[in-house]
Amino acid sequence: MPEIPKHRQELLENGFSIVNDIYSTDEINSILAVIDQADTSNDTFRKTTDLFAIRQFLKEIPSVVDLVFTDQLKTLIKEVVGDSCFVVKSIYFDKPEASNWYVAYHQDLTISVDKKIELENFGPWTTKQNQFAVQPPLTFLENITTIRIHLDDTDENNGALKVIPKSHLKQIYRPETIDWTQETETICRVEQGGVMFMKPLTLHSSGRTINNRKRRVIHIEFSSMELPAALNWAERINLEELL
């Protein structure tokens, strides 16, 4: 098992940390086999020439849960994120070999919830594929930790994330105000079977695919904060159900 305290510290200080060798090749192939057999007709599935995505991934394909939450990943979650957290969002991204899709620098500023209601300091609201999303107060965003499970070797040639270290410490940081005389960019190269921890307020982007290789990633967000009583996370899974 990797040096867990080191990765916890990197996440807190830099806003991200990469841990390789969490899944074996056989474990990755088992996950991909289950995904390939999924019914893609639901509204939570999005398929274009540039992107295939499954929202509410763990709910849509429940047979993948035991394959994703291996003993290795469980240990990482408990030690890096904490055993009081729970899943609040999961997405599967498949960036095809010939994808021209790229994402400019941004922070992840919304959470997925079950309904739209008027709440102080919650907003603006959006709806995507019948799923409500809202920008919550900053404390909720600071509490979230994202785990990105890489099902392919990923580097700058097939859409690896680029991040600005420590940008998560600057609260809401508009990309148009980035001062490149002060900031640096890091390319997050992750091996197949590795995971990347990231805070959603870390500025990040990804480029186009130029090497004709896939970039398939499982994105899972964790929180330990409850929403106001009238509002629920759209996709909540208690950690004890997984661990």
C-alpha cells in the first residue's frame, strides 16, 4: 500500500494527489466488462462522437460497486478522505480515441441534488439530463473530495487533467483572472489502475486526444456534510454500505 499520510498531505496542501497501482489489470478488465454490458438507453447515459458518459454511475450499474470498492480503494478512502464520508456523485467518462473534446480551466462549483427549492445561499441552479445541480455555500465545496479511477494510462496526449496546485485554497477563483506569472500548471499523468484525489475547487482542465488512445475514468465525489433538511443529495450512498 502506498504512503497514505503523504497522499493525504498532498491533497490538503496542493489540492490533488496521484496514487498508482491500486487496481490490477484483471480488476480493470472486470470493471470494463460490466460497463460494456450496460443498457445505455436511460436518460443518465450520454453518447456522442466525443464523449460517452454515465451519470449516477454506481446507481445505474450496481453490479460494478463491488468491483470498484476493492480492499485497496477502501483503505485509501478511510485514510485519505475519512470514514465519516459518503458518496454524493458518481460519473463514468469515456473519452474516445478520436475525441476533439477539451475542457478549459474551471472549478467544480455545483452539487447534484434531488429537487430545486429556494434556499438561502444556494444558487444558481441548472438542470442536466433531468438532474438538478446547484452551487452551494463554499463550505460544502471545501468539504468534497473527488476520486478519479483511471481505467487507461492517461497523459497529456489523451486528455490527462492539468491542474493549478494550491488553487483550491483561494476559494472561488475565476479562470479569467489566473495570473500565470504567479501560477504553475501540472499535468496529472496517471497509470491504468491508478487513482487521483482532487478537491473540486482545484482549477483543472483537459486537452484533446492526439494519440488515438482512450481515456476512461470513474469519477466519484465524497462528502461528510449533510444538506439542509429540505434538500437531499441526488446520489447518496453511505460508506458503511461500501466498506
